[in-house]
Amino acid sequence: MIDIGVYVISTHRKRRLLQRKVWSAFPHVLNTVHIWYVVSKNVYGEPNLLQTGTKSCTFNALTGMRDGYRRNYTHVIFTDDDVFLHTPRMVAEMRRIPFHKPVLYGQIGWVAGWNTALNDHYGYTNTDMSSIAKLWRKKNTEQGPFPFAYGFFIGMSRPLVKQVLHSPDTSRMAQRVKKKLTKIGCHPQYDTAIGYLIARTGHVPILYDVTSSGLVHFWRGIATYKDVPDRLMVLHKATLWKEHFAWVLSILANYTSPYEYRYAYTCKPRAIHCSSAPCKRAFFRYNGHTHCSSNFQKTLRFQRVLPVRLA
């Protein structure tokens, strides 16, 4: 049995209201999925809020992590308030992963390293590890290169949450980011900060990379319309009800009520370019621990869902 805590790092009240309409479209999963909005200050009349007293997104994410661990959730999910989340598909995905092991799930990117003085990452790539390995070697900082899951959807198993929370680096970072804020406010971004803290534990997690799976889309990407009825789980940059949230729900209503058709699909892990010896040494600790999220079923699957309500 799984028990999922979803922590929305939220800065916009209007977006929270739009998201709550989406949660109500999938009421049958809310016994398994628990939604929490992590905010800087309490807002009267809104349920399920975690007040932190700071606008630091990294501190707020760590607060959600502690809360999820305290509540014994098998999975802790982080997402933003501009995300459409198809919760039944998310539950199906979380049931597939080995939650009894340290697992990081999401769309995976790579950074060269972490600068503790600036409290930020440097370098970035999707596939070319050689360039960031060279940059990391040049700067000679304490950690890198390391993977991170983008902040619009970060899935962590309970064992991985435990590793991060018990790391001394986590306590030190929490103290730094709560007190020192830049003009950006959210700096450092919580996704790369979590990736850094995972790398600092010294334990290599299993990476489930959904980059090429069709589960994640940015707002109205080329294949978004096709993937919505079949597989889409996360739609990023959804900020308007009629144009974004209702658009997705209307497609699901046309295709899926009262049954949802989820087709089997294949997904190959991305080829990571690594042409130098320093690059291979840097990537070696994660090599072999990366998986691509796929259904692997050869037949059509029927998943019972309730009709989607647009009102």
C-alpha cells in the first residue's frame, strides 16, 4: 500500500484555487494522495497549508520533506502551483517504483557542481556530460556533477527522504537559505538544491527519468494534445483555468469517461555524451542506476476513473 504526500511550493493564491479545481476532478484517489500547499504565511480560509515564515523555496521544500517523513508517507512529491497533475496516473507510476529503496523520480537534468559560497549550482546540461565535467574539474568544488529532478515534479521515496533529512548538509543549508534571500526571492531553486543534498549523502539513488516518456509536457508542446488522453501526467506552465486546466480536463472528458485508455509505450533512457576520462569517472557513480519510466505492458489497459467534471 502506498501513501503519497504532494507538497506544492506555492507563491500564487489564484493558482492554488485553480489547482484545487483539478484535484476535485479525481476524488477517488484523494485517500491515497494528500495535498499540501507550502506557503510563506497563512491565508485565511484555505485548507491544507504549511506556513514556513520565509519565501525561500528551498527552505519550504525541506519543510515539506520533514512533514512528509513525519506523516510516514511512502512517497513525497514536490511540484509547483502552475502544474496540472493527473493524480490517477501519478498513483499508477508511484506503484511501479521500488519505494522501499532510495528512488528519485522525475525529469532529470544535470549540473556541473555546487558553489557553497554563492549557495547555487553552476553549469547545466541535458545530455552532454563532458562539458559540465570539464567545468566541474576546472572549478574544483566539493560536489559534482550531479543529477536533479526539475521542480515541477520531484518524486522521492521515503528511504531517500530519510537519507537527505539525516545529512548534516541539509541542516546547514536550511539555516543559510532561511536567513539569506536574494532579489530573486526563491533563490536557490529548490530542485537543484535537493539534487545537491542527495549527492552529498554519498548514497547513489535509483533514477527514474521520465524525460522521454511522454508523461511530462510543457504547456501545449508539439505532442501534448496527443499525449493528454493516453499518458500525460504532468503539464507545466498551466496558469489559466479556461485555456490551460479546463483545456486538459475537456480532452480527458472526451476520451476517458467513464474509462481511461492508457496505452503501452516504450521509452529509452537518454544517451549521455561522455567522451573524456574525467567525465566517465564523474558519471560512473550513477551509471547503471538510471531507468526510463515505461509501462512495459503489451496490451491495452483499462483503468477505472470517475467522469471528469468541468463545472
